[in-house]
Amino acid sequence: MKGIPEFSRAAVLRQFKAPVCIEEVPIPRELEPGALLTKIETCSICGTDVHLWQGSLSLKVDLPVILGHEMVGRIVAMGPGADRDSVGQDLRVGDRVTWTHTSCGRCYFCTVAREPTLCQHSRMYMYTCMEVFPHLMGGFSEYGYVVPESGRVRVPDDVPNELASMASCAFRSVMNAFDVLEGVGTTDTVVIQGVGPLGLLATAVAKVAGARRVVAIGAPDARLALAGEFGADEALSLERTTHAERLERVRALTDGRGADIVMEFTGHPGAFAEGIDLARRGGRYLVVGQLGQGTTTIKPALIVSKNLRILGSFSGQAKAYWKALDFLSRHGSAIPFGRMITNRYRLDEANVALARMRDLQEIKPVLTLGG
């Protein structure tokens, strides 16, 4: 392929908790039918990247891997039959795209259950060994390979790289969660547990969806203030209130009932028991942030006596990516999404960025790789 180098510089993790190393990874010289080769321009950093780096995820990881899975790339080469994205938009060299983990389309979960995010044969970016073809299966890299089975969505011209990359994980997870929730009503009080990237984005979506009241719970104060800019009507500090005080306040806002909908985006197992308490009888509790190996203690009787619906939401397919990009395009002038981007780093600074994310010194840092 003319003008494309033999190797891509990439941040490779060979041992959990060890620093990533910048290595030269082979770039495939031929593309499979339906595949794309992209020049990655931006990769935002997710809390899941940190958990994988630290070896604390409950998902299988085939080391060594290229870290990063929230990337936006510009197409530099296309395999046969790759000229349309997953929602029917034309693609050509030079377009920017985001892309999904794969699903096989042939297993029980893809066909009967119609839950392709649960595919038994999925290949996941950042989790797949970089020593086997097609090598470029992570976002902390100059080039990225979009395998034929991956969904892909063209990025609207008015959505900047930093937000488009965030849409490819954090925001698509939020959009998938709202699909699982099956709607927010205009009389609903929604409690958002967590004011990290997912919680902030969920706050905005809940408000735009028409929720009567959105209550954000989290810390530190700077993030709570940002939640207000994203649409939260009330913000409760984890650092200055007790569980009992938060429960009392939510009930006071709802005539003693509790929240109609509680959405968990914290990743802290202890948040689960509080979420069950905060939900009203007959309410919905949606859990998104729990991908670690931690455990917690709950009272199952509360689920029964309250007649609660407990819902889990994992990842998201091309529909969720498209919805996230569309939301950014439609509401980018009214909601300060750019305030979530706290720092920009070069590829060589990946270890610094990861450490700062681990230490909660960042909301959403990005690696800038070109463009």
C-alpha cells in the first residue's frame, strides 16, 4: 500500500501493572474483504483501560495487547466491499470513523437472543493479542485495523476528534444503557450514581430525554459542578453526605417514594446496595459500571418487596455508536462536552496519562496521534 509504512508505533502492555512500552507493530499489507485500515488521530482514555492495565477486569485479556479502545481514525485504505458503514452511509478514503468490537452473527446470542454484545466469538479491541494478524487491535497506536466483522460509523463533520473518540466507548455505553432502560418519562426522577465521564453523559441524555428531575451523586466538587452544567437539577456529594442523608434527600424530592430510575456508573461495588435503597417501589435500577472483580453485600428482600427491575447494560453495537455521534452533533452547542476533556498527551506519554487517570486526576484525557 503506497505511502503507508511497514510498522505502526503503539503502546503495548506485556505484563499487568507494568508500564506500557512503545513498540513497532506490523501493519497488514493486504486488507480482507470488508476491512479498513485507519490512521488513528485520537484515542481517549477510559477507566476500563486503567483496570485492564492493572489486571483487575473480570474479562479475558490475551496479553500482549495494544491498550486503548476509544479511538477515531481516518480511513487510509479499504478492503473490497467496505464502502458503506453500518448505518448505510457511504465511506471513502479520508473519512473519519469509529468502530465496534466484533460479533459473529452465527451464535445463539447473535441470532436467537439478538444480543450481539454477548457474542460467544467476539474479538474485542484492546483485549486481543497483538502478536497475531491483524496486530493493530488497540487505540494507543498510529494505525488501526477495522476487521470485517466490526461495525463502523462515519463521524459527522461537526464532531471533533476528541468527542468522537469518547463516543466510541463511554458515550455508546450510555446510549446502549438508555435503550436497555426502554425510555425515560417526563414525570420521572432519575438518580445518576457517579459523575465520571459516563455519569456526566448520562445526566445530559436523561435531561434531554425529558426527565422531570435529574439528581447526580458523586465526587469531587468540581465534577459535581460540571454535572450541573450537563443538566443535573441537584448534586449530592459523597464526601459531605452519608448514605442516610442521600436517601432522605432523594425521598424528600419525590414525596417520600424514592427515584423512579437509578443508573449506576461508578464501578464501585458498594454503590449497588445504595442504588437499591434509592429506587422507589416498582422502580428501575440500571447497572453499567460494574466490570471489576469486586463484591458487595445486599439485601435481596428489597428487590422482592420493592418489586424492582434490576437491569444490566454491557457495551453497545453500531446503533449506540451512531446515536452517540448524532447526540454530539445535535447538542454540541448547548452542552459543554469539551469540558470533559481534561488533558492531551502524546503517544510517548501514555504511562503518564494512565497513571493520572488511575489517580482520579483526569476526567477524560486523550492521546493525540495525528490529524
